[in-house]
Amino acid sequence: MKALLLYPHFPKTFWSFDRFLAMAGVKAFIPPLGILTVAAMLPPEWNLRFHDRNVAEEPEDDWHWCDLVIVSAMLVQREDFHQLIRKAVAMGKKVAVGGPYPTSLPAQALQSGAHYLILDEGEITVPAFLEALSNGAPTGVFRADEKPDVSLSPRPRYDLLQRDAYLMMAVQFSRGCPFNCEFCDIINLYGRKPRTKQNHQLLGELQTLYDLGWRGSIFMVDDNFIGNQHNVKRLLRDLIPWMQEHRYPFNFLTEASVNLAEQPDLLELMAQAGFFGVFLGIETPDQDSLAITRKQQNTRHPLVEACRTINAAGLIIYAGFILGFDGERSGAGERIEAFIGETTIPQPMLGILQALPNTALWTRLEQEGRLLPEADVLCGDQNTLMNFVPTRPAQEIGREYVQALWRMYEPATYLERCLRHCLAITPNPHCAQQMHVPLVRALGLLALLIWRQGVRRPSLRGQFWRQLLQMARQQPRLLALYLGLCAAGEHFWEYRQLARERIGDQLGQDALVPSPPAPGVSAREPVLAGVD
């Protein structure tokens, strides 16, 4: 069997980092771990060709060469996902699909012509698909009623990657999350009981990346890295000597719940193991909204204090925030802005709530008759406000979203947050806290950064050099991390303009009240229009 494995395009999103990746000389943020794991489950006698279309599109000859096309996708990749299915069907190829998007909305993949739906988790459904294929089944939908033992999961096929095209590599230790947030689809996809790999499995995956020559940052893509605290501490205690023996070839970024701040021993182990950052699902500082959406873990301790604890332990904080919860009071966007200003989180991801299929939120809104007629089509759409009727005017939510995003990513404000956050970090005595970039690319990135922020823009020039000197004096070990954050600003300053245009197209540009820029910075700098 000759199989062509494809990973669809991502549209421009908050996390696409387009401008920053171009400056760093790479094509994509992280590789698609799911389809690489599926590749490891396929029979060894099969001939495989893999293409991440975010790195490079597949040659046309590969379409003629293959017998089977396999596509994996998330909701946000839906447009290219359907185009790939339709192209394969038109060429007379069999198509198998999987991933979070078809698992959540299988009917949409069938409508585009997919022959085989390999849904849920592949450790169970890929073998069922292979058996049906060997028996000559022309179509099939393969689902699992149980969650697999991830200690039996194979090592991903990292060898299929064009590794130097990525900013980071990716590994996974656990799946699932113990919490019950109403809007989250993780517990529907992977369950509330976190399942972990064996320590030797994870170390084996790291050894594979090491042997393949990777040096630098790795995203631990767990849904909640600390969901099973007992097992994760055991892992870290084994990971620390491995990192020491290999002279810290990697550093790690992961996702965790805010109760990480309640675990000083876990924070210390993460620092010793080489973690430099963590993404937190903070969502909102409004306690009423947290209670409504069942995010109880964020209500036990003051959120500002939790962020400061994690920051002081040596981790840079990335965080997600959401507007549009039921019962939300006017001014929620401004309260999020104030929280971010107090915690100095450099790169807050602000989004507007959407109901995802099969979540508790979806079920409740469906029962209340508040889902829009095409809610399943609209969910995950970057150009849509929300796919349900909110409890306060959608126009008000849209205005608050645009204004908060615009002001938070005003260039001078963003650079000041980057400085304050880095100054608050306790330097890691075990390894450097930075996202590694090869030397040649790092020098090119530095030159572009100096040109764009230290020379070309008069409104930023003085601030850029003052802050750079302050970092060099006060936190020299974190200088590379700080410069990376500054460079990432180039993407966010473009993205806020794109977000404003998308929301403006829905509400009417007149509905968006212009947001005043911070003192000394023009709100209409060339970069906001995408001009170099």
C-alpha cells in the first residue's frame, strides 16, 4: 500500500506566528504529533510519504503515486481539510481521515466524500481500520467506546519530518484532564482520567529526537501536564538525570491548570528538568463567570497571586482568556486588560466563546434553543463572533474584544509587559530559559529585530534600546528569551489588525470604536498594514 499522509493548512490565527516564524527562518510552530503517531501504527511494509502543508505542499506526483490519502485535522483546518478530501475523491483515491475535527463532526467529512473515518484515539481505531481494509471493506466508520492505554502507544515517526522547518518539536506524556470546564472539548475527546505513558517511553522519544540531531525547544502537548500529579513527578525525577547526562539539549513548554501554583515541589522539579514556560487557561478574572463555566480550579486562590508564584518559580506564563460567558457583565474586556497589566503576561490569547460540539456547553445551549442554525459549521471559524445567542449583546462583546486586543498589543504596551515579565522571572540555575534557534538563524532574527524595532520605527526606537540595556544589566541570562518575545510582537501587531477587520466585517466598521494608542506610539504604524 502506498499512502500519502497530509496535514492541512492553518489559517492565520493568534498562534500561527506568521511574521515571527518568517523572521526566524522556519515554516511552522510545531509538527503534527497525532498523524506522526498514526504513521507509526501503519504496517511496516507500507510505503509512506508525509507532508505538513504548513511547511511545504506535496508534489503533484505524490497524488498520482498513492493508493490511499490519509488526512488529520483540527476544527480550524476545516477548509483545507475538505479541499484535500474532494481532490482525492476526484482523482479516484481512497480517503481515510481522523483527528479532533472529524471525531467531533464526522458527518461533515462524509459529506465531502471521505471513505474511512478513523475517529477517537488511533491506538484502538487504526487497527480496526487496517483489519477492515485487509478484508476489502470499501468504506467504514471506526469508533472506540473506551480510552486506550497510552503506555502501548508507539513512538511517533519523527524521521518523516523536515525538522529544521519547525520552531519546536512536540512530545506527549499524558492525555485527558481531571477538570470539568463546561466549554472544553478535551474531556469529551480524551476523558477526565489523565492517562500517562511510561517514563521510559517519553525518554525514548526524547532520545529519538536527540539522535536525529534536534537541539532546542520541545512542546509537551499534554492537555493538562499536571493532571496526574503523582505520575508527572515520577517522570520529572527520571527526566532530570537524563537532561543532565545529555547536557540539557532541550527545554520545554507545556500546558497546565492554574493549581500548578499550589505545588512548589512540582514547580521546582519542572525548573530542574528544563521547563521554561507554561500555558495557563485563566479564561477570565470574573469569579461569577468562572463558576458558571465550572472552572472551579481557578476560584480556589487569587489568580494574580498564582501567576506571580509561577512566574517567580522561573516560568514564563502564556495564558488564554475568553469573552462571552453567560451572565458576563459589561466591561469584561477591560477587566481582562487590567488583570494582564497586573500580571504582566506578555502574550495573552484573547478569544470569543464558541460552543464546541459534544461539550456540556453545546448540550445546554441546544436544550435552551440558543445554538444558531449552523452552529456546527460556525464553530472554530476564525471569522465568526460566536455560534450561539449570548446573554448580552454580541455587538458589545465584539467591541470589547477588539478594543482589549488592540490595546493589549499596542506595541509600546506589549514591549513593556515583556520587560516586566522577564524581570520578574527567577533565572533557572539548571539551564537557559529560551526558545533555541540555530546560531545563523538567531543572528538573522536579531538583525531583523534591531532594524524593525531599534532603527526603523521612531516611536519604538528609544524604548527598545532602553529596555534592552535594562535587561542586559538586570537579567542577562534571560536576554535571549526577552528578545524572542519582542520579535513575536511583529506577529501580534499584525494579528490585532486582522482581528479588527474580521469583527468589523460582521458588526460594521462603525460599530468598532477606535482605541487610543499609548503615549508616543502611532496606532497606524506601517507594520499594522503588513508593510515591511
